[in-house]
Amino acid sequence: MNSELINILNSIIANATPLVIAGLGETISERSGVTNLSLDGSLQLAAMAGFAAALASGNLLVGCAAAMLVGAIIALIVVAANIELRQDMVAVGFVLTLLCADIAQFLGQDLAGQRVPPMTKLNIPLLADVPVVGPILFQQPAIVYVSYILIFVIWWWMYHTRGGLALRAVGERPATAFARGTNVNRMRYVYTIIGGALVGLGGAAFSLAIKPGWTTPPAMRGEGWIALAIVIFGGWNPFRVVLGAYLFAILRALASAIQRSPDIQIPLVLLNMLPWMLMIATLILVSSGAIDRLLSIMPRPLQKWTRNFLRSEPPAALGTRFEQD
């Protein structure tokens, strides 16, 4: 395979990683019934905090831990405001995303232009030598491998453990889950904080690995809204969310390649709209009933799996407060 093409595919995998991690974190939160709308500001503040911590300590792991802590605290504020203060979580999240973005830019002014050694690429023995696939998937920074692990761990937990069943029950039918002995609000605290920590790790992936450094305005500004859109596009299914993140990265790379080509003249605005147009088209296709008609002609064993994979309805209790007193 052409080395230039391998480099492009390599960059697609790397650039999708922050969206994968943040999208998985938001998926966990929303599956528990909590909408964390603070993603964009949370990513920016976590990226700044992670970069500052790594710069001060000289240790990238410290930077990642600091970013995760920031993301977890922001998520805690969202869920606590809803459960304890009975405030609307969407409104609180929206205010936080604006506040955190401004705080990140204010506190990060002196960090602009400074550098920390970026995460080095790690070649996985044997796998990195596999033709075509190896150089693309297994010659990446460590944070990319973390995202691989998260994909399968979250999927396995959500669909193959009792804890995952309880998580989905809390997001779908909290009253039923509570009647069966589940502490609904405690679970929402736990999963929202875990989801927020993953969002923070996504921020660290930006400033410490994918686009090392800090700028004002931040390079990752707007990525949180993209992650939120990908969660909806992915139907709150971990694999579909990851697929959406990679698809978005591919379309971005395609738009960038077209923009650089002197032979293709397409307005930049239309190129930037391409990923969003595809997402909207997919959502319309899924919600129109066309998928159900397609499933009806498929072999029965595949129907259930495909229907679950293409599920596009949000958790029934998403965004609602549960009174369990």
C-alpha cells in the first residue's frame, strides 16, 4: 500500500481517538439517563488542565489524570445540580460548557506556545508487522490503544453483565429498576462521573497526543458538540458511536484532501457540511422505517442483532429527574 495513504489512514485513526473516548463517556452518562451537555467546555478545560499538569510535572500520565479529574468534577456538578438541587440538567450543562470554555482560555493564556514531549508511538509486537493493517492500527500513541480497550470493555459491560443491565434499566425505566432494589440516583452519580472522566481523557488526548500543545482559541473548540452529535448518530450504542467517530474523521480527511487538490473546486463551506449531511441522512433513513423494511427480508437470526445495532431511540428516561424518596 502507498506510504502516503498509510499515513493518511494513520492520522484518521489518531484524530478520531478523542471523539471515540469522549463519545463513549457521553454514551455511558446518557445510558444512565443523564445528559451532560457540558462536553465542549469540558473537553477544552480538561485539555488545558492536562497540558498544564504535564508541563509542570514532566509526566504525561499526570496530565491525563488531571484531565480526567477535571472532566469528572464537571460531570459531578451536572448530576448533583439535577439530583440534589432539582435543576434542569440540560440548562446546567449548557451554562457549564460556556463557563468552562472561557475558564480554559483565561487560565491557558500563559501556556500558549509551550510544548511537552508528545506521546510516542508504540509498535505492538507481531501485530504491527501485519501487512496493511499493522502500520495503520498498531503503530499508534498509547492513548489510541486505550480507546481500543475502552470500546470492547464498555460494550461487554453494557450488554453482557448484570451491572450493564442495571445501567440500561436506570436509563430506560428507573421506577422499575428502583422497585427491584437499584439505587437509581447513586448509579447516575457513578456513571455520569465515569463518563465525565472519559470526556476529560478525550481532552487530554487532544493536547498531549493528537495536537500536542495549547492555543488560544483551543484547537479542539467545537469538538464536544461533534461528540454529542455522534452519540445521537450512534443510537447510544458503543460500536455505532465509535463507527460515527471514525466516519467523521474520514470525511474530514476527505474534505481536507479535496481542499488541497487544485483540480477539484468545491466551496469550503460545503466540504465542512459533508459529515453533518451524512449524519442527518442516516438518522432520517433509520427513523423513516426503511431499515425495518430491509430487516424484514433478512434471515431471522440476523434481524435481532441488526435491529439492536441500528437502534436510534434515546433511553426513555434520558434527561428526566427521578425522585426515589
